[in-house]
Amino acid sequence: MGRLIVVSNRVPLPDKRGNLPAGGLAVAVHAALQERGGIWFGWSGKSVGSAEPGPVTTRDNGKISYVLTDLSKRDMDEYYSGFANRVLWPIFHCRLDLAEYARREKDGYFRVNRMFADRLLPLLEPDDTIWIHDYHLIPLAEELRRRGVKNRIGFFLHIPWPPADILFAMPIYDQILRGLSSYDLIGFQTDHDLDNYVSCLIREGEPGRAPGTPTAAESPAAATVEAYGRTFKAATFAIGIETADFAALASRSKGTATVRDMRASMGQRDLIIGVDRLDYSKGIPERISAFETFLHAYPERQGKVTLLQVAPSSRSDVPEYQQMQQAVEAQCGHVNGTLGQIDWTPIRYVNRSVGRSSLAGLYREARVGLVTPLRDGMNLVAKEYVAAQDPDDPGVLVLSRFAGAARELKGAVLCNPHDSEQTAQAIERALSMSIEERRERWRRMMDYLLAHDVKQWCRDFLHAL
Ligand code: ADP
Ligand code: F6P
């Protein structure tokens, strides 16, 4: 078995003591790399301003080499903040209204993908397996093939794949579709994403071919695709978390200072928790509106329940994200100002990250996990909230039906985040649920998450590739 070569925009480097950064993907892929030996290639996280990026740097850690490239400010603006996060991200999340297409940024996206291919090429050996992650790097396989790479190359899309009418609104959608056909295996989070992708190919109609129809022998979650002169596989691999480790962390974290202080400051009040990057796809303004609707609809809950929204800034160079940050601050201020009491603040809004252990403990303290994205590839917060619960007294997950996780977490109370009255009812249903029903719903979800953890996801993908 050859080496594994992982490529992603961000590279989760271990710290000086060799500890891995938190997060399911980082842990699982590190485990696979450690087993087989290999390379994790990607952006160093550094911008070199107006200079051209220097040569790659390599950092070895056991059997893994981290090979990192810097980016220039122009690369960052055009490739990352521009095409990846102002065109692909909004379109793939069905936000055509927020997409800002510019030819210069598209050129930057393809330029950085070519640069990644040039820098990766000298590192490759013939029996390496290459695994490329996410929307930043869709054209990378095509660039590698152009340079003569014959290795098996897999791609996993962490975000949703949109319906054809939305994708086709993007001026260069055909280049994106064609680029994907250079992979041997394309992984999606859910069968909806796979269906959307296959429908795009069918609508595009390569003459003389019928791409994407699953054969009778295959499960509905996999398809053999013939398109653009190649035959390859597309399938679903729902990403999981390190369920058992996260549950253990949550049960240990009860004594941490953050959790103790939070509990003490809450008194007898119930805690509802929301944890997200500040991203418009997460539905944070809609969630705050739903919470306000809930407080009006159930006035007996006023003074007795608090929403803790932890939302660190994200992609702050992108104007839509800056606007959202201001809007969320104003909205929290409005709710607290109009409904708050001298000794009760309805919403506690924390605009930063919290450590993994505190996060696990806060999830466990919360009676309700409020996870209401407008659209989300998977949403790992939903899975973490479930894993963190006390089996004897679990909280209730209120989950948007538009999160990939809703396809799996059958014990959640589902809601439509666009309907604030329905979400308010879901919150009330969660808060008033009997202990028996809470335990039964939680057990169902926890058993599933234990059987489908992130290590399994990694194994399944690599096996299929
Ligand atoms: P996305 O990948 O779009 O950010 P996910 O919900 O799939 O969304 O994953 C987010 C990850 O980031 C989770 O592992 C979550 O614990 C972590 N995270 C999100 N917000 C915070 C925060 N405020 N503090 C610490 N970790 C966070
Ligand atoms: O889940 C999608 C994703 O883009 C991941 O690839 C990434 O780790 C995460 O969101 C955070 O985004 P960014 O790297 O832009 O901060």
C-alpha cells in the first residue's frame, strides 16, 4: 500500500508538543496518515504580502510530512476571500443573492490551483493515493492530470452540492463540473448532494452518454459516472466526529472553571446553546429572531432561560461576513434591551472561540442544542452536542432540516429555520420534553454516532478510493 497524500486549503499542524488541533477531520486524517505514512500539503496560513511566495517548507512529525506553501496577498484576495468564499461558498449554499462573480478572482482561483499542482508534483510517487479536500481545490486533479499524474485521486466535498438551476447560474459552472471528472472518486456528505451532482451532469448531457445513473448492483448512495470522457465513482460518506473521545471529554469537563462559572451565573435557569462560525449559512440572525419569537410566545419562560451564542468571527475580509457580524451584534442588543431584566440577559453573545474542553462542558450543561443552519454540508456541532450529553439526563437537539446531519440524527427535533414560529415551538417542545423521551431520542442518536464516527468515515472513503 502506497503513501497517502492529503491536500487541503488549511493544514491542521500539531503544536510544539506534538498535540493535534481539535476537530474531527484533523484527527481522523492524521490517524490515517500516521498508519500509512504520507504528506499533508496545503496553505501555511501565512500571507507574504505583495511578494511572490517562496519555496514550500516541510515539517516532519513521525511518519507525516507537512508541506506548506505561503500565499501572496493577491492570492488570498482572489482565490480564498474571492472565488472560493464569494462565489463557490454562497452558490453551493444556495445564496445566489450573495454571490459576487468577478473574472479576476476566478483567474486567481485557477492560478492558485495550478501553483498547488506545480508544488505537489515533485513530491509524488507512482503508488501514492491522493485525497483532496473541499471547494477551494476542485480543479487540482485536472491540473495534476495535465502534468501526467496517473495516481488514484479522490475528492471530498465538505459543503453541500447545489441543485442544477443554482449551479448553472455561476458563469463558469461547466469548468467546475469538468474539473471534477478528473477524480477517481468524489465524496459527498449526503445522498441529496449526490443526487444534485448527478442531476447537474444529466442536465448538462454529454452527447451519447448517460452520466450518473446508479447501476442496480450499487446502493442508492453511490453512482458510476461517465462524463467528459472519463468513468469514475461518486458516493456519499457522511463525516462523523470522534464520538467516544468527545463524550469522555465532556464528562471530564464538568469541573473546568468555564463550565463552573457558567453554571453558577445561570442559577436555576435553563441554558440553550448555539455554537457556530459567524457565517450567514449558519442562520444566526434567524435563530435570534426565533428565540425572540419564543420569548413572546411563551412569556412564562422569560427570566427562566438564556441563549448562549458562541460565534467567533470568520473570513473577516469578506464584506458579507463583516456586515453579518454587525447585524448580529445589533440584533442581540435589541433583544436584550427590549426583553432583558435587571437580573436576566436573554442572550449571551460571545464573539470568539472557546477551548475544546470548555466547549464540550458547555454543550453538556445546555438543555437544548440549537443548531439551525439555513444550509449546511453536515454540521459537526450537532453531532458534538449529542456526544457531549449526560446519558442519564440528556439535553435535546433542535436541528434544522437543512443540515446534512438531519439525514442521520433521527432523534433530533427538526425545524425549518426560515419559520421562526416553528423554531420557537421546537424550542418549547425541547424544554418541556419528558426525561424518558429525552433518553430514548438521545440513545438512538448516540448509538448511531458511535457506529459512524470520523475514523469510520476515513476508512470508508479510502477503501472506496
Ligand atoms: P463549519 O465547518 O462550517 O465551520 P461544522 O459545524 O461542521 O461547521 O464544524 C465546526 C467545527 O468548529 C466544530 O468542530 C466546532 O466545535 C468548532 N467550532 C465552531 N465554533 C466554535 C467556537 N466558538 N469555539 C470553538 N470551536 C468552535
Ligand atoms: O466546512 C467547510 C469549511 O470551509 C472547511 O473546509 C473549513 O475547515 C471550515 O469551513 C472553516 O472555514 P475557513 O477555513 O474558511 O476558516
